[in-house]
Amino acid sequence: MNEQQNSNIAEGINRNLLPRHVAIIMDGNGRWAKRRGLPRSDGHAEGVNTVRRITRLSSDLGIDYLTLYAFSTENWNRPKEEVDTLMHLISWALEREIPELLANNVRMLIIGDLDRIPEGPRNVLLGCLEKTAHCTGLRLVLSLSYSSRWEITEAAKKIARRVAAGELSIDNIDEATISDSLATKGIPDPDILIRTGGEKRVSNYLLWQIAYSEFFFTDTLWPDFDGAEYRRILEEFAGRERRFGKTSEQVNPKSN
Ligand code: FPP
């Protein structure tokens, strides 16, 4: 998408009703490629273009956090060739985008088990984190070698160690203790979770953090997900009433 199309899509959006944090399960790259008789890697490469498009648009709109499920803990079980391709594609694409990220004041963050990522791509990724560390605009949070159960297990270990060391008493463990022990420490919970590619499940993603997120499922395959569809989702979100367990009257007294 060029600059002009992007600014048209952002036009007329009520920025006060935008989500602060959008999380996306990017699904459907493989099917996109298969339908065209192409190798799966071509679908992932095309998926990178959608990452660029949606990152640019989120940044233009002033969204604070965009979190993308780029590689799950379970994805390590894919054929080695696909895993290698994905690791190199992701690290190569991110490194290539550094000038654009810097020009747009986008800071990159990573959540996930970086220790499992091969040294070459890991060093590239760590370099990207460092180069964008001073940026104060959109935070692009990449989930790499991430799964919620891994994250929660690690959090449980961290808390248990603090208790064992006498730094924390069991009675003082509260929701904030758990949130602050997760990989997403300091990041607000997602307001929206979008899943492309037609499946209606959350696949071990941000299970603690999506307690009150609004869900959007679309059949569109990730490489085909465009600014117009993203805009429609943001508009629908603006019209939804979020009650966080309260009544409609409590959250919106004026309209009742
Ligand atoms: C799901 O499609 C997609 C992935 C497992 C990888 C997503 C990765 C990218 C879009 C590249 C990310 C790049 C950057 C720069 C963050 P699938 O392969 O499961 O598709 P299928 O369900 O159709 O088989």
C-alpha cells in the first residue's frame, strides 16, 4: 500500500475510539501459497508485506501497541526446512525494515523464548531491538517462539523463586504479581484480538492478557488482509460496548 492509500484509510477515523493495543494471529500464509501453486515460503514472504502494511497503518493512526504472533512454540514442530525459512525470513525482513521503523519512530519489542532461536537470526533480532530502543511511537511487539503456556509456566517459576528466596510472601501474590512476571510486563492488555485465516481459536496466545479483549475473526488469509479490512474492524470496535463485567448502565450512564 502506498502513502496515499494509507492516509485515505486513516481518514475520518475517530481516533478517540481507537484501541490502544491490537494483537493479531496472522494465519493463512500457507493456504494463500497453496491456492496459487506456490511453495509455502512464498506465502510467508507475502505475509511480510502485510506486516509492513498493517504496521505502517497502525503507526499512522497513533495506535500504541501492535502485537503479532510471528512464530509459536508449537511452530518448532513444523518441517525443519520451513522453520529455517521462517527464522531467516523474519530476521532478514526486520533488519531490512529498520530505516522505515526509525523514520516512523517505531520501537520493536520481542516476547518469547529467544534462547531457542538460532544464534544468527537471534543476533539480528537483538540488533533490531537495540537500534529502535529510543523510539517512542508505536511499539511493534513480535511474538517469537512464544506460547502462553510457556509464558505462564515461566512466570510461575519466577514467582516461586521469589517466594523461596523470602522476597515475596504467598499472601501478597495478586494479579499484578502475575502480570508483572509475564513476558508482556509493562504492556497494556490487548483491546482487540484479530485472527485471520478462518479458524476460530486462540491457539495458546496471550491467554492471560486477552481476558477482556474484543475478538475479531476473518476468513481473509493474512497475505490478503488489507488496510480497508483493518479499518472496518477498528470501526466495529469503536461501536462495541466494553463492560468489563459491569452492566451497560454502569459503563454508559448517559445513554440509559
Ligand atoms: C501462519 O500461516 C503464519 C505463520 C506461522 C508465520 C507468520 C509469519 C509471517 C507473516 C512473517 C512474519 C514476518 C515478520 C517480519 C514479523 P500458516 O503457515 O499457518 O498458514 P496456513 O494455516 O494456511 O497453513
